Amino acid sequence: MKGSPAKESIVRSVIGDLAEAGRMVDDALQGWWKELGELGSDPARTRLCLVAALTVPLATTMALWLEVESVWWAAISGYMTIMSSGAASVRKGLLRMAGTIGGAAVGFFVARWLPYEHFGLNLFLATSTMLGVVAMQVSPHGLAWLFGTITSILVVLEGLNNPLQVPIIAFYRIFEVGIGVTASAIVANLLMHWHADPPAPVPGWRHLLGPQWPVMLHGIRAAIAVVIMMQVWILLDLPQVVEMAISIAVVMSAPVIGDGSLGTRRAVAERSLHRILGCLLGGIGALGVLALGVTSFPWWLAMLGGSVWIGMHIQNGKHGVGYLGTQAAFVFIVTLIQGPAPPDSIMPAIDRFAGIAGGMAILLIISLMLWPNETERKVERVS
């Protein structure tokens, strides 16, 4: 007995999606190896990699000396503010600082009652994420909005178990970002020129309910995804809430397409798969380094510098897998930096890596569920 046409159509669609996903993975891995084969071939990119390789160890050393809570957050802040010139790096750092301060203030304010209001907590997560996603595509200061979203969510979620710690959490988030931004500004302005091109024009906040409705729709999808993500985390009691929170804020707040459009079904799938692959490649590399049992502080810093060198090289490559490099460097830093000294055990890293990978896998599933439907894509092609 044959199945209904609707069921057969669904089966064909699933098979087609799996085949397309396989092709995307193959293309991404080929791009990854091509980028690795071009290491050192471009002087401008090599200088940018050198800046990253010096910034992350400097930020890590400063954070250890100042005894902050999350050394890896300072290191990531330094890495993520590196641009192609000193002026651009300073501008990005200032936007990150402004967003972090604003987000910490918002998180501090709302964390007084959100831990006791389940509905209010979900509403806050959805609203702040949607605002960050939309602003990233339409605002000239979208980066500040994005980091405001990240920081407010981190402050609230880290304070769920003990709301009395929220002021300390908010202070250290600002302090850690400040360390990373300072390290990036120092290294970038010592090794790179100052001139920077003006920021690319953005459409602004107008017409969000008109021509820019796809941006709003993407923000709504991101908000739904964050809420679902939190429910899965609570239901399954997944590990590493901090890493899960970063996955929620960073991954879901990032625009799908840089030109401000919603993007196609393929673009959503490709970016989701790149998140997973970057996480796996960076995590496997970090676990391999930890398996060597390196406890020497200089060698540990050298390994950090080498890893972000490769990540920055791929991030600024020309083979369409830049996000693989970003994610790999991010996960390598988070996995390798476990505390106030070089790690002496591989098990905490495995736990942390499992938390990140699990979060990414859930986000991929959510992305598949919330893909644009065929009608929306036809409207996009017409517009």
C-alpha cells in the first residue's frame, strides 16, 4: 500500500535536505583544507594573524595577573575585536565596551526578579535576542546592540542560582571585556596602520514592518529559538550553562546574510553546519593539545597564539568558510583556558566541549525547524 502524496513529498524533501547537507559539509571541509594550504601566502593576512597570536596571549596574561573570574572571556574579547587596522580595532572595541556596559546594567536591573519569574525570564530572553538580531542588521551601532544582548543574557543566566552574585558577575563581565579590548588596541596599533574605511551604510530602523519585514521575521525566529533552547537545557539538565548561554546569544544573534536580508534556506543550513564543524574542529584540536599534558606556561601561551593564528587566517580567507575559523578559535580558547593556570587535566575540557557541542547541535535542529518556507523564499526572490 502506497503512502499518501503528502508523506512521499516529506520523505523526498528530507532525503534531499540530507544530501544537500552532505554536500555542504564536503564543501566546508575542502575550503578548510584549502585555507590551511595557504598559510603565510598573503602578507596582509599574515600580519592580521600575528596580531591575533599576540593579542590573545597578552589578554590571557593580563587577565591572570588581575585575577578575573573568566580568563577565557577576556581572551575571546581580545580576539573578536581585531580588525584590519588600528582605528577599526579601537572602534570595534569601543562598541563592544559600550554594549557590554549597557547590557551589564540591564542585566543587573532585571535580575532582581527574573530568577523567580519563569514567564518573565523567557520573555526577557526572547525580547533581548530579537532586539540584538534586528539591530545587528539595521543599526549603525549594531555591534554594541549585539554585545548588549550577549552581556544582559549572561548576567541574568549566571545569576539564576544566586541572584546576590549578580553585581559581581556584571562587574567582572565589564572588567574582562575591558582587558581584551585593551590588549587588542595595544597590539593592533603597534603592528598595523591607523587608517580605517568608514563603516558600511545600513538601512536604519525605519520600515521594519514594511520592506524590512524579513529582518523582523528573522528576529522573531531567533527569539523563538532562544526560548526553545532554554527549555531543552532545563529539561535535559545539560552541562556548562555559561557556554550554552554564549551559544544562544552569539550564534542566534548573528545575521544570516550580511546584506540585511533574511537569507535562503541553504544559507541558514550552511551557517548552522559551519557552527557545528567549527566547534568540532576547534574542540578536537584543543583536546589533542591537552592530551599532550603541557603544563609549561610559555608553551601554553604559544599554543594559544598558534591556534588563534590559524583561526584568524581561516576567518579572513577567500574560500567561504570564514565562520569555521571564528568558531574553531572561539572553542579552542574556551576549551584550553580552564582557570588561573595551564590545565593539568583533560576531563574538564571534555565536559566543557560536550556542553558547547550539545548546544550547537540543538541550535542546528532548531534552525532546521524554523527555516523559511517555500512561500517566503518566493517572496524574497520577487523582492
